[in-house]
Amino acid sequence: MGGSGGGSQPSNVTQTTMSEPPEYVQAPATRYLSRAEGLSKVPYDTYGGDRIAGLTPMHMRGLETISGSPLPGMGMDEVQKTLSGQYMNANPYLDAAFNRAADQVQARLGSGALQYGGLSNSGYQQSMSNSMNDLASMMYGNAYESERGRMSGMVPASISMPQAYGQMLLGGGDVQRDYDQALMNENLRAYE
């Protein structure tokens, strides 16, 4: 049973066949493999810049204003003074108009007093006093009513002014943030 029969190979032998790339590819392939090996040893370099523009200081002021912070520089202190009535008796123009009107009433009543026996006439003095009181009530009463109307008109304005101002700040902040984002996008594009 054994025999030396010819061409069979032992089962524990491994045969290796090598095929080389063509010569025109060998030099570039060697360079590319060497370059790839070098690049594989370089640690990953992440982009270190910001990618998303944050809120600007103007945005922050706008948000604070809308959320109820005091409105800076927009005359809210004047609104408060008006609503509290601080200007009710501080109208020099009204005082001057009253004084002119009172002078005219006194002049008319005074000329009439001379006709009726002078200023000692108590009925005439009462008439003068009543006329002055009527004049003051009419002028100051109308001014008071007008001022109260302006005060009540300030309520909607005092509510809407901070909102409008806050919206303006947010819009201005958007312009700045858009510009900042464009710069960041350009930096990222240049990095890649």
C-alpha cells in the first residue's frame, strides 16, 4: 500500500503565490502607503472655534426689558410721575392763564363796583368772590379732568413701551448675531 506513486504532495505543506503590482504602480503606491501611515499617527485635530453665535448683550437687554425689568432711558420715571399725579398742580401756563382771566374779572367787577358805591358793598364783594371761585373751578377743573385723561392714556403706553423697546433691542441683537454667525461660518469653512 504505500508506494511512491508520483506527484502527490504531503498534506502539511502550504503553497504561497505572490502577485506583484505592475511596476508603474509600485512607486506611487509606496508613496501613498507611507503618507497614509504618517497621517495615521497624527492625532485628530478638531475645529476649536465657535460654531454657533450666542446671544448678544443687546439680546439680553431686550429679553430683560420684555420680561419686566425697568425700561432704561425711555422715560418710565415720567410715566410713573404722571400716573401718580405729580404734575396735577405744576402747570405754570395754567396759573398764568388763570391770573390773566382773574385780572380781567376783577377789572370788570372793579369798574362795576365804582359805579355802585365802591368796594365796600358786601354784596358786590360776594359777587366778585363767587365769580373768581367760578373761574378757578372752571379752569382748574377742566385742567384736572384733562390731566386725568392723559394719565389714564398713559396706562396702555406704559404697558406697550417696554414691549416695543424690548422688540427693538432683540431685532438689533439679531443683526449682530447674524454677522457673528457669518464670521464663524467663514472661519469654519476656511479651516476645513
